Amino acid sequence: MHDMNSFYASVEQSYNPELKGKAIAIAGNPKERRGIIVTSSYEARAKGIYTTMNVGEARRKCPDLIILPPDFPKYRTTSKAMFAILRSYTELVEPVSIDEGYVDITQLSNERHPVEIAQEIQQRIKNELDLPCSIGIAPNKFLAKTASDMKKPMGITILRKRDIPIKIWPLPVIEMHGVGESTAKKLASLNINLIGDLAKADEHVLRNSLGKNGVRLRARANGEDSREVNPDAIYDTKSVGNSTTLPYDATDLEEIEMTFGKLAIKVAERLEAKKLSGSTISIQIRDADWQNHSRSKTFQNPIYHKEVIYDEALKLFHKSWNGNPIRLLGITVSNVIDRKQTVEQLSIFNFEEHAKQEPIYELIDEIERKFGKGAIKKGIDLGTKPTYASKTSFSKDFFDDLKE
């Protein structure tokens, strides 16, 4: 597993050597007191700056902190160059985000020691791109990812299956790749607090509480992971989503609905660009106390129209919002398939509704072809004015570059 260290901040330092050795951070909106820190240099982290801290708090904690806006074209260009270096060794490279990927060096290691290969890759990225990275060497993806996180920056860590009881099992489950706060709480309710507890837990209990994911996590805790490095994985889109961090904690319903409208448009545009539709819609809500809430709905027929995405997202929102101020909103359409594969499952119950709606969608599409996007809207003004937050969700768009 190859993992760039503090990627956005490191790229800024490589482009501007005057920033080296200084506490710098990248923030969604540096001028907004409530703007969120996206990443920070190791010098900033040493002074207590961390991802998700707001700009106001960061400036109070570190008055000499240099806060920069994100430069995504720069980061995507650097990412492409980094993956080009990896691919110069083998085609078995699987990107998983803008700054990390899996590399299968099984064939290479027949002639050279894996550590020698890792050292050369690390030094090339440092010499050619002036960027630090950490590398985890292991027999499978899960252990390689875990190893890459164990020593930063510029670390190379080997993790063997026999190391698991000593190096992995004593750690809290929240430290485990694939376990978030929600899953950690569910595991804690089962008296599973350490990765070792998870490794030894009763499989039936885990299945009842967490479903298939519980069984999968137990296998991971025992160092089992059969996934292969798949260079074509970037072509297999499983979901399309967009989220936005609000400039302040929002409670105004009209403003929240407008935000959902912008997100629905973005998600629909991405589905349209890839000619996809999905059968499940999910919304994400993060409140001012950093509590995350999500709710989803699965349909018989895949969806892709922005009006449907917007309407269904709002329905889910009204079912789940408790009135607390909101910091982040997101919409995701998942279980996606190529629209050519979509077979409309019409029944006597939905045929009439389908027949009524389809001409409307066709008319809207025709009007927008003639007069431009946004010429006609349903309900409230959904607005398409681009903002920093709605234009990107950091790592999602860079895959398109790698496919070129």
C-alpha cells in the first residue's frame, strides 16, 4: 500500500519551497471563521491542528498558521505524476483515492526484495516530485493499508500475519481500517473494544448485529483478505455522491432545501456524464456537534433524474432531521448500473405514475437542450451557481484523469 503523507499540504510545499518547515493548512474557505481544515502539514499537526478543525479555532491555537485555499488542478496533476511512477514498476496498480493506491509487486519480488523496491519508489517520489510517502508491505490489502498507517512520514513498514497478535490486536477497534465511529459504538455494545476482541468474537453475534460487514471485519482482524489488486477498479463506479460543508451551522429550512437542490443537480450531472442510474439513495447529515446521521431508501426502479433525487432526498431529510443545526449535507445514489442495462419493472401500481411523469422529464430535457441548463425548474430555485463546496468532494473526480 502506497500512501502519500499530508498530500495537499505537501504539494503546496513542493511548489513553494518557502512554505517548507512551516505550519500550513488547506481549508475549504480560509477567510471564513467556520471554514474547515481539510489537511495540514506535519509542522501544523505538531501544534495541535487537525483535519475538520474550523479556521477560527486553528488560528487561535496557532497564530502563525498559514492557511491556503485548495488548488485541485495542482493536486490532480501531481497525483497523475505519482501514479505514473508507480506504473513504471508494474501495471498492477489500483488507485483508491487521489493520494493512495495498492501495488502488487509479487512478480517483482521474485528478483528483488520488497523493501528494496519500496525504498526505491519512496526515493523516486521524493526526488522527482519532492513529496513524502509511506509504504506498507504485506501479503494482502488490509494488512498493507494497516502497515502504511503505522509509520508516517516517510515510513516503510512490513506487516506479516504472524505479527497480528502483537502489533494489531492490542489496538482499539476504531484504529482499524474500515471501522468508523458508528461501527465502533455497535462493537462496544457487544463488549468488543480491541481489535483482538473482534478477532475472537462469535461470528453469529457479529452477523446479527452488523450483518455481512461484521463477518468481514472479523476476518480482517484475523489478517484475512482475499481481494486482489485490480487496476480496472476505477472503472467500476458503485456510487455517485456529493456533499457540502456549510459556511455556518444551518437551521433555516429553505436554505437547507436549496442546498439539497444544488447537491441533487450535481449528483444527477455525474450520473448523466457516466450514463448511470442507481436503485438506492442515501442522505448524510452532520450536525454542529459532529454527530453523523444517514438514512437511505431503495427503489424497485433505478433513478437518475435530478427532480426525483431532490424529492426523495428531502423526504428522507424530513424523516431524520431533529432540528439540530446542520454543518454538512450529502446525497449519494448507489447500487448504480449502466442505463442500458436498466429494465423498467413496471407494475399495475406504478405504470400510471410512470406514464404521467416521463413526458414531463422529456419536455424538461428538450427545453434545457434549447435554452440551457436551469432554464426550467421544479419547486424551489435549486440554483447552479458553483461554489467551492459543491464543485468537488476532494478525491472523487481525479479517477477521470487516470482513465485518460
